[in-house]
Amino acid sequence: MNVETFPSGTGASGLTAGAAPKFMCRTYGCQMNSRDSEKIAGMMYALGFEETSDERAADIIIFNTCCVRENAENKIFGHLGQLKALKAQKPRLRVALCGCMIQQDIIVEKIKSAYSFVDILFGTFNLHRLPQLLRDSLETEGMVIDIWKEPVPKERGNTPDGLPTRRRHAYKSGVNIMYGCNNFCSYCIVPYVRGRERSRHPEDILEEVRALAADGVREVMLLGQNVNSYSPAGAAGFPELLRRVNEVSGLRRVRFMTSHPKDLSPALIRAMAECEKVCRHLHLPLQSGSTEILRRMNRGYTKEGYLSLISALRGEIPNIALTTDIIVGFPGETEEDFRDTLEVVDRARFANAFTFLYSPRTGTPAAGLPGRVPDAVAGKRFNALLDTLNKIILEQNTRLVGAKLEVMTEEEKGGIFTGRTEDNRLVHFTAGKTASAAGPVPGEFVDVKITEGRAHYLIGRQSDDQTGSYDGAIF
Ligand code: SAH
Ligand code: SF4
Ligand code: F3S
């Protein structure tokens, strides 16, 4: 299919002669989905489409969905409902849904019955089929559904690797190094919708990273649901991959997520310590501080095990910033279990955390567990957790006042620049006197003198002098 399929003046948006047809892609969920959406955009541009953020101007609307918690799904259904009227006005508009949510049979049934105006459904294993599915949708009546239950092996061809991509940012990029998850944490739907672990070959990954660096990317984030269990057939594991990515010239920063505590080996900690481009930051989901809840979650570590990992990390990489994910209100969670979570939070001194209320997911073992925590109790614990976290984070950020930190500039709004430090803290800053008229551009590294610390960000100004530096003692 190509741009001719949407002849000018007859497309959903009433195109004027010579104008390219438009697609809009809405992305929900994690970095994995964001990266998939860059591949969707790459395919759409290759077909001659241009991107729009205006639903009404789009010829094709694609929702790349997430189902990790119920509220993610509810939000998507809400947005989808709003498209019904638009579709009625513009029958040639194509609405496509893909991603994790679509891998669930019950969702497909719900869409067929309640959202029958949707044109195309595909899943997480066959992203690359989008051009063909669009063509099918234009040539046939009714919903086009193509959902695979598992990936087709590489040797049989027809896989999503090597798709064209259209990056959201010129200066940073995600890079998939492995797909899927074998952990089956008892609350989590990801293994069911993303399949078993598959690791890409290191040479393919390095080739992609080198091409990105040559194209101006300064920061890469190596991506996997379980990035540190990366184990390619016949090649070395994650620590060695990290060392090789660290050597790619042109790159300034290397990040990775998400790591699982059970796979955080001494060899990985050593590699992180020794690779100067690997950022002094680790996202290490805790989920719960209670050993009993961790056992029921099938996480494979204990409260003490998690705390000793943190000691090992801080022993090798002084001042590493740790961030985490925590679930509140897992079935059977008692006040004592929750106090264990607060204790670990207090001892770990997290620099940031994503906190979630437990959400039962159909088909996961935890959904059938007794001991549902009443909403009011879970809500109270959730707020207490936020209070504890905010206090700890504010203490760290306040101690950074006066420090000079290197920041990679990401964006500018009304004269205020925003970027991140090596340890992933968000910084809002003003340009220095010596900066060019427009100030630093996205992707530019600047030194910022911190003037104020808040719980969710730092405030500063671009440094004009070389005095003052970060002595690192904030924990
Ligand atoms: N692979 C990563 C992230 C998976 S999803 C990991 O293992 O950590 C991101 C986060 O969503 C999880 O870390 C967990 O904290 C949260 N999450 C997953 N399933 C959930 C559920 N059913 N209810 C509430 N939070 C959930
Ligand atoms: Fe889900 Fe656990 Fe796998 Fe993370 S490690 S994706 S939480 S099953
Ligand atoms: Fe959501 Fe799928 Fe990511 S369920 S969190 S988009 S792997």
C-alpha cells in the first residue's frame, strides 16, 4: 500500500491535492510500547504518511495499548468511546488497536461486541504486519483481526526485527535487547501478553546502537521486561553486553530497564561500576518489603535479600541513585507487611518510586487469592507510602542545593529548560549568561548549579563558572 490509497480529497480528512495522508498514534504503557510506537511511526512514514496529533485530521488512528492495571484499560476504552462519533462522520477513517491489551481474548470479544466500529486488531507479536493489515482493511468489509499467540521464530522470517523507526527524540533512544518475561510474578499479566523471553544477538544490538550514535543519539536505554536476564544463544550475558555498549563512540550515557533483583549479579554490579557511560542510577522494583508477600508474589527474593543487594550496589557504586516500583494492597497484605515496605523504603533511600494500588488481572494467579484489602485501607497505606517517599526524596534533593550537576537538556518551555542528571533527577533550569541566545538545545550537556530542591525535581541555573561541584554525599 502507498500514499495513493488515500487519494487527495477523498481521505478521511478531506485531503488537499499533494498533501500526505495523516496517522495518529496514541501510546499507553511502558518504554517497550513507546519503542514499538516508534516502529509503527517508521512503517507509516515508509508508506508515505505523516504524523498528526489531531484526531480529527487523521486518516488512521492507532492505539498502542497497555493492560498492566485495570485503570490503564479503562482509560483506553474511554478514549476509544470518543472515536465512535468521529468514525460515524468519517467512514473512511481507519481505527487500529494493537499492543498488550489486544493479546487478551476477553478484550477482543469486548471490542467486537461493544466497539464494532474498530477496523483493525493486532497484537504484540506481529507489529510488522501493520502495512498488510491496513491494505486488507481498505479492501475488505468488517474488522480485520490478526493476533498471534506467540512470535514466529526468526529463522522462519517475518519478524518485527529490523523495522524502520521514527524516533521521538533525536538525542536519545530505547533499544530492545530482549522481549518477553519468564518470571510470572503472581499479580502480573505481562508474561501472558508478551510471551516468553527472547534475547537479541549482541551483534545486532551493537549494530543498532552504533547506527543510533552515528545519527546523533547521546543516550541509549537498553530495554527488556527483565533486562538483566538477557541471555542470547551462544553469546555472553548482560554484563558483557553493557561493557560493549559502553565502548560505542559518540554515546555519552547508557541506561537500562527494567532489572529484576533476582538477576542482579556481582558481575553486573562490577560492570556498572567500571563502565563510565553507564549511568549512576538503577531502577530496581521492590514491589513489597514483606518477605511473605514477596513469596506470594513469586518474586524470588526476601526483604533481607533486597536490602543486601542495595548494600552491595552502594559498596561498589557510592552514591548510586535507586528508583523502584511498589504495589500496595496485594491480597492478604497486613499492617505488619506494609510496615516492612515502609521500613525498606526508609532504609533504601529511594530517589524516586512508581507506586501502584494492586489491580487484579484476569488469568493471573493472584486474582484468585483470598484476602482482598479493602479500598479504604489500601488507599490509606498508599498515602502513607507517598508521605514516606516524598520526605526521603526531598531530603536528598535539598542536600543537592549548591551542587553543580551535569544535565542533558531535553526541552524548553517559556525560557525554562528541562533535563536530567546522570542519576536521572529531573532539573528545571534557566540558561546561563554565556549560553547562546536560544540557550542549550535538546541533547546538549550543560552544567547546572542547583538552587532549590523539591520532592519531584530540582531547580537551578546553567553554570557560568567552574566552581562548586557535586561531592556525592547525599544519602
Ligand atoms: N518488568 C518490570 C515491570 C513490569 S510492569 C518488572 O518486573 O518490574 C511495571 C510495574 O507495574 C511493576 O513493576 C509493578 O509494580 C506494577 N504492576 C504490575 N502488575 C500490577 C498489578 N496487577 N497491579 C498493580 N501494579 C502492577
Ligand atoms: Fe511482570 Fe514480574 Fe515479569 Fe516484571 S518480572 S514483567 S512484574 S512478571
Ligand atoms: Fe503495559 Fe505491556 Fe508495558 S502491559 S506496562 S505496555 S509490557
